Amino acid sequence: MKVIDFTEEELTRKYPKRWEHVRIISNATLQVVDEGVLAVIGPQWCELTEKLSKGGYAPNRKVDMLTSHFEGYKPARLLVYKDELEENINESNHN
């Protein structure tokens, strides 16, 4: 199984800025699974933190962005998997 390629629009879309408060939505349930201050952003994950009342920030917690997306940033990318085994069976049935 593999993830289908991203479109040009998805590759060039804007992401939230560091230190912005974000909410993370699960691709599977479309429910909020986490929220906090965006400390670090990577291609397949991000790290959230919280500002502490006594000053400073809490330790970062990592979020898998292959199974989630940022609320309000469109297009929200739901992962689409392609079953190569099923595709091979369908191709052989058409031959």
C-alpha cells in the first residue's frame, strides 16, 4: 500500500506559523485530537507545546501529521491508500 501523490495545490499550500495556536484534526474521525502552540513543524509531523503560567513552555509533544491535519488549513488532506494487490488482480481480470 502507498500514499497517492500530492497535488500541486497541496505541495504549495500555506501552513500555520510557529508559535501560533493550532488545533489538530484526525483524518480518520474528523475530530479534534490535540491543540496547542505550534513549536516545530516537519514534513510528516509537528510538535506542540503549551505556555506555562509560571513562565516558559511545557515539553514538546509530537503529532503524526500523516494521520492528522491542521484545522482551518485547506485542503485538508485525507490519506488515500492504493491497494497494489487488488489493483494487480483487477488488471489480470481485464486481460
